[in-house]
Amino acid sequence: QAERDALLIPADAVLHYGQLQAVKVVEEGRLHTRHVRTGKQYGDKVEVLSGLRGGETILADSGLVL
């Protein structure tokens, strides 16, 4: 099984709307809600399986996360 680089974000950045999960993404100085699919949790971080690319800026309870 090939290992892949997991995209990990703070678990408190994930918003829950019933069964849906989303994050707030900062694009061109504006906040957008983007649905994501998460995987395993590692401590206070959670793996993002889809919906987010590395290098994007998101909003978490602790502030902006790059």
C-alpha cells in the first residue's frame, strides 16, 4: 500500500451541518463555505479526503490557517 501525504487541518475548523461537513475558505479576501469530506483524526487535526487543496487558507476557531 502506497503512503500518501495527508492534508491535515485543525479539527475545530470543520463545521458540521447535520451529516455535512464544511470549512470556511478565504479566497480573494472573502470567506466562502466549502463542503469537505474528512477521514481519520490525529489528535487535534483531521484528515481532509476531498474538497480542499493544500495551500488554501481556511478559517479555524484559532484564526487563519495556511
